[in-house]
Amino acid sequence: MANYFIIGGDGKEYGPITESDIRQWLGEGRLASTSQCKAESDAEFRPLEKFPEFAAAFAPSAPPTIAPVKTFEAKTLGEGDYELDLGGCIVRGFELVKANGLLIGGVVVYFLIQLAFSAFGKIPIVGALFSLANFVMAGALSGGLMWLFLRVIRGEAATLGDLFAGFQRGFVQLFLGTLVTGLLIGLTMLPFIIFFAVKLIPMVKDIHLDPQNEQAMLDLVKTIFSTAFLPSLPVLLLCIIPATYLKVCWNFTIPLIIDKELDFGAAMKASWRMVNKHWWQVFGLILLVDLVNVAGLLLCCVGLILTVPIGIAALMYAYETIFSAEKE
């Protein structure tokens, strides 16, 4: 079977690849009729549509019958199985970010917006409005960031404006998805909060704060730590188990909402069902991403500019694997 070389959308040459690889990439939308290609025996590149063996893929077809727009539903979305290559997701994420500075720019803009909200949130009276706005917009912004990464992964014409796509693509559902998953995960910490409060409240009654006395403040912190926090630590560790489980199960809720345009309940169900097929694999990838970000944090936080985009890209590659169109 003949082998071919392809010029990708990033301008780089890939190959050798087989005819079946090209047909697969055409079906996935990664190649077009104008994509430059050459066989091993060719001297120059030419459009794919000029190759007789691929001409049928670009032949005009009969006008399609008008049908309702496909709606993705949690009960049918991603019914197939999958296998995650954890290291492969990280490597592919690194390669994607290295070749697309737009992704780093998107993450930087996202964090600048968060910093702005945080700074304005400290302003008396007006700050409360900025904090509320940040709370309402969080889902749309995080969804837009994931949408930007997905478009680049799929070879689509992405721009920095895609970061704000969440305000047009399911703003309310993104808000509800963020709110509901956050509340349910937060409820798992309720036993710790109650236990800690029971230990802390008796101390509060006898506390007389003097902000000018640094030693007294330090002694107070030490007392709270030893008298309230340490006894509550076993409860905290127990609460972390269900919180982690739920966080992993609903990890793909936001990308499902903005990508498949599901309502938040359907997205939560779809994420839950597919993640639980290989929960430990998804957990392992999230843990690996966190370790990569810790490495970035140790580099005086500057490394986060690179590690955060790599982590998001790795998770979006996992999303593509788990919810790929072939498995719907």
C-alpha cells in the first residue's frame, strides 16, 4: 500500500501515513479537499482532490433531505467504551500548546479576568457587585476556555473571541452546571464544617481580638489549629473521599454543555455514566494534570502559564476520546 505525506493545518509535514489514515482523517474533518499531499513517489505536493484514489470523497452528492437538527441526549451520548492513554494525553497536550500560542493567550486572558474580578471585589459596596458578577459568569468563562481548546484540537479556525462563546452557547445551562455540581460537591463537606464549628464556637465566645497585638493573633491561630482543626482533621479526610468521587464524575459537565449544547442535568448524567466506566483512569489523568501544575507552581508560578494550558488540553483530548462522535 502506498504511503503519503501531508501538510497539516499548522504548516508542518506529517508522514509517512497510509491511505486508510487519510480516509480516516477525512472522515474526522481533519483534512479537506485543498489539503496538500504527496505520495512517496511524487516530487511535489498537490491538493488531495487531485488524487484519483481520494476523488470520490469530494464528489458532489445529492442534496440532503431536510431533517431536524441533531439533539444530543444523555441517554444516547457516548454509549461506547474507551481507553485513556494518560501519558499520551499529557504529551499531546504539550504538543498542541507548543504549536498554538493562542491557547496560552486564552489562559492568560482568562486569569487576567479572574484577577480583575478579585481586585474589584475588594472595593467596599461596589465590590459585592463584582463578586456577584464573577459568580454568575464563572460557568460561561470556563466553558468558553474549554471551547477554545476543543476548536483548536479539531483543527477549526479558532480565535481569542471563542473564550467568550459561553455567553452565546448555553449561558444559563453553564451557570446552572457550575452551581449545581459545586453545591452537591460542597454538601459532602458539611460533616466537617459542622464538626469544626462545634469545636470552634465555644472558643469564639471568649475571644477578644486585638489586631495590633501580633503575638496574641498568632497564639489565637495556634489555639484554633490545635483545639478545633486537628480534632476535625479525620472528618475532613473522610469528607474528601466522596467530594473527590463526585468531582471526577462530573468533570466533563461543562464541556458537554458548551460542545453538545445539553442542559446541565443531561450533561451531568452523561459525564457521570461515561466517567464511571473507567473512573480510575479519569482520576489518574486529573491527578497527573495536578502534578504538572504543581511543577509549574514551583517555578515561581511562572511555569503555570505553560502547565495550565497543557493540563486543559490533556483533559480536552480525554473528552474527545470519551465522547467522540464514533461512539455516540
